[in-house]
Amino acid sequence: MNELLTRITQTPGQCGGRPCIRGMRIRVTDILEMLAENVTVNEILEDFPDLEPEDIQACLLFAARRTDFVRLTA
């Protein structure tokens, strides 16, 4: 699974340093927002021919890891 995360890159000066896919100017947030708007994976892949299915999986894994916060209870 960590291999998927290598597809997510952050480069200063590119897209404001936001996470992108494989150094392209396709931001992780753009893909996640499309998925949230019920755009299918196939539609995304058709609209962005440079993307691969694993890139979309990587976006989902990246988001999941970013929201996995430990909760401390007393």
C-alpha cells in the first residue's frame, strides 16, 4: 500500500506545494472532489488520459492516512 503513496508528490512552487499526482499538475484534492461529486473513476480517467487507476487509489489512500487521527481519552 505504501507503494501507492509514492504516486503522490509535493513540489514547492508547483500548485502551491499542494499534493499532486506523479509530479503532474493534477491535485489530489481535485480528484477527491470529483469522486465526492459522484464522478466515476472511468469518467475521471477519460477526462485525464495521463492518469492511471492506481493514481486514484493513491488519492484515496492519501486522504485516508491524513484523516487517521489518534484520539486520546481520559
